[in-house]
Amino acid sequence: MINDVNFARSHNRIMQFYPDLSGATWGINIPELFEDTEANYPVASLNLSGVPDKVPNITMTNYAGINAGAPWSNFQTIYEIKDNVTWIKGAHTLKFGGVYSHEQKFEPTDTNVFGNFTFDGVNTGDPWSDFLLGRAANYSESDTVAFNDNLRNALELFANDSWKVNRRLTVNLGLRYSYFPAATEADKRFRSFDSDFYDPSKAVTVTAAGNVLPETGDRYNGLINPSEHFKIDPVNFAPRVSFAYDLFGTGRTAVRGGYGLFYSREILGAFILMSGNPPFQQQIQLFNPTLSNPGAGVGSGTTSPITLGSIDTDQPTPYTQQWNFNIQHGLSNNTVLEIGYSGSRTIHMMRTIDVNQPLPNVDIATRAVNVNPYRPYKGWGSISDREQSYAANYHGLQVELNRSFTNGFSGKLAYTYSKAIDNADFTGGIYGAVPNSYNASTERGRANFDANHRFIAAPIYELPFFRNKQGPLKAVLGGWQLSSILTLQSGLPINPQSGLDRAGVGSSTRQRPDVIGDPVLSGSAQTVTSWFDTSAFAQPVLGTFGNLGRDALSGPIVANLDLSLTKRIKVGERATFEIWGQSFNVLNHTQFSTVGTSMAASTFGRVTAATNERTMMMGLRLEF
């Protein structure tokens, strides 16, 4: 019996300081909604001598913007103790133990104190023209940099039995218990919106211009400390079972399979985004502001609705089920063929829903009215609520041929045919939002990493020239090894978007167009200027969402060959001199990587970027 105990502490810190883009230096004086002073700006926490003078950020769809940025710093520390016991008893190898971890993460949640303008072409059809006219789609600003200190304790226990039933069959049986509670904040600075605590009779008054009349209701109506209301799963048992069977008893054909359930914890960053809420911070977003004075439309004696980053108090523990079955057969003493299937299913991960999205409205879409009076929870702007509704599944057929190094040659051929489906892109999982909060089921589609076909060939060949010679010829020309990796992969999904708020819900984010024809072009018809048929799309009728599914088209394929040439020279008894040369994309094959997806942009349907051209490297290394 062996008992292994470990204690570990890991720590990282990230600091980011942007170049000086001072308004005074560049003669730019755009009035902010909130004055930046040392009373509301954490100068000491960021090791600054004073409050920076920054111009606002400028974001332009399909154009380069201006990222003035703000000083930023965070750190994370994890303390972990593990205890693992191994006990071999007859045909059984038993392992059991556990791990306890304490996590701390300190991070600024929002540093948008200098303001951010967004130009998306809503006024003229072109973001750059809107910028030249000083007519932005929206402007956002926070009154202070919000910090918090997230804490979480987690516990896992496990037991596993590797049972050698007989000479041909081995079975593994295991069970794991996981306790992953929601994070807490050291100073209780979490605030989240919960509709169960919103009282319509206490709603503030929102003017037709979208502003809030002060002292007309409960300004923080529906806001709670979620730490006092989190509902978590304390009982999370995860079984695992697998087997390996020598099919014919010859040692040449093995059948393997397994199933496991795996619980996981959400990243602490998902909870960090809450601490920027009032009363600790106010985030304001204005629509149709002017570049010279974004707050001019707020109106005297009123204030703007506050946007929120919220989190659902119902916190079921996310988990993934995985299963696989494969057959391995030795074609010869050095070559193995493997054919298998693997699958997975994931549920209860986080994705974001704007729970304060208004119903589609033609007048909002045409900018005839302000969106805020039409939101269901008065006094609030958008409420990005992170709920445990992300789900995904994967199925894959895998074929692999491996040859071990024999007679100067080894190699691997691998092919995968797969399908990955989920209901939110990665960026929409935690930090974005689905376009239609009232029918989020329409987001089910190809995962943004879904590549249906993938083939890899990776041979390694020891060049035979002068291999058996002696003297200078072998030293200089012999012993070279050539290796390569050929990758062929079908295109990843691309997601055409309307680029405009055609539905009239206050945001154009991820809204998709109507499909009125077949947008897929044949291989010969696809060009740099026309990757798909743009005429197959139309802007949706005002007040409606488009009928195109998420990630409905495929981007450019991957076809890449890398080569490496290496020679090792023995120097004395204890040293080795290595000479190597590498070439990435050795054929200098143009590989497109990005296609314009916004109908509101001139790049719609056009290839806008490619991966790197051929790159060559050489090096020398001495090992001793």
C-alpha cells in the first residue's frame, strides 16, 4: 500500500498598461458622463500616481478602431492538498483519495471609465461615414473601476478498482464525488438581478426618451445578493467504467470501451462580472449619441438606465458524459490499425440571455422610439444573465494507422469524421448573448469548432544516404532525419449576420438575415471576392428575426504541409550537437482564414484574411 500526499500553491498575476492616449495631448475634449477622480478610481491598486487622462475607445464594425484602454491588473491563487492511496490486492489495484482546493481571484471587473463609442453603420450604412459625422450607434461608460475578490472552496473524493479478471479481460470501475459550490465575494459585493424580487408596483418612471426620473420608484428594484440565494447541487456522484479485452487471446486484437461522467466548475470570471453592478458601480449605455457630447441627450433632471451583468441563482453543477468504443488490431509487429467511435454530451454550462430584452418592435428598429421604455423591467438597460442552459454534444468516427520506428521509418495516418452541436458560440457562452432571448432554442447549431473531416499524415524518415559509412561523409551527410505533418481539414463554421437591429430589440449582436436561396457556391465558383452567394440573403422584415440558422455555412478548408530536417551529431561521450531546419506551410499554399459575415459591411461574403505564408527557421543546439 502506498499513500501519496501533496500540497501545492499556484499563483499568477497579469498586468496590462496601454500606451498614453491623453485627451489633453491630442486636443480631444469629449465630456464624460462621470468625472474620474481619485475618490472613484483605484489609483493605489494599479500602482499609479494619478488618474490617467484617456480618450474614449472607438469601436467600428469592420474597421480598425481606437483602443485607448485603461490600466488593468489581476491575480489568482490556488491552494490545493491531495491524498491518494494505492493498494494492490490480488487481481485488484485499488486507488482512492481526494483533493481539496481553495481558490482566490482578484480582478477588475470593468474599466470602461473613459467611455466607449460604437459605430456600426446604422445611420448611413457605413460605420466610417457614421464616425466622420460623429453619429454613434451607442455609447457606454462606467462611473468607477470595480474590483472584487472571489473565493471558492471545492472538494472531490474518488475510488477506483482496476480488476484484472483474467489474462484477456481487464475492467476498471470507479466513482467520484464532486462538490463545486458557487463563488462568493470577500466583501459581499456581488449583486445580481432576480425577476422573483422585482416588484412592478415599485418600478421607476422611464421617459419616452429612455431616461429615468429620479425618486419615482425603487432604483435597485429586483437587485439581490445572489450568494444568499444560490441553489447548488451538493450531491454529485460520477460513475466511470471501462474495459479492455483481448478478443482472440493472441495479443493482436484488443477491444476497448468506456463510459464516464465528469463534473466541472465554472470559471471564476463568470462571477467576477457581477461586482460591477450598483451600488458598487453604475454602467450606462446611451443610444444614438453624438461623438462631441455623448451625454447631451440624457436630459436635465434625469438619469440613464443601468446595464447589469447578472447570474442565475439556480446553479446545477455542469457535467459531461463521455463514451467510446474502439478496436485495435496489429497488422504486423510494428503496425497497428485502430477504428473507434467516441461521443460526449454536456449540459448545465453557462450561456448568456438578456432577460430585459424587449419584444421585437418596428419603431425600435427604425430608431423612431427609444428602446428603454419597452423593456420589461423598468429602470434597467440590458441585463446579461448567465444561466446554466448551455448544452453540447459530439459524435466522432476515428480511424488511425500507426507504425513504430522500424528500418528508419515510422508514421501515423489519422482520419476523423465528426459532428459537434451546441446552443451558443464560445463568445456567446458567457461574455456575449443570444440574439433572441424569447426563443433561445433557435441557437442550436454547429459548434464553432466543428470540422466534419480531418486527416493527418505524420511520417518520420531517416534518410539512408551514407548511413552505413564511416568518417567525414557520415559525419556531414549521414544521419539526417526528415519529418512532416500534412493536415487536411474541412472548413469551420461561419455565421452570416445582418449587422443591424432589424428585430428592434436594442442590439444588433448576432442577429442573422433571412435566407432566400442557396448560398453555397461550388468549389470552382468560390473566389476571394465571393466565398458564398450573398444574393441568397436578405435583411429580415423590420420587427422580426431572420430565419437563417446559426453557423449555417462553412469557411475555407485547411490544407497545410510542414517539414522538418534534423541531424544529431555525437560529440564525445556526453554531448550531442543538433542541427535543424523547419518550414511551415512549405508549399506556400494560400490558406484563407476569415470571411466577412456582416450584411451591413462591404466585406460581406469576401475573404478578408489568410494564414501565414511559408516560414523557414534554422537552428543549432548543444545538449550535454
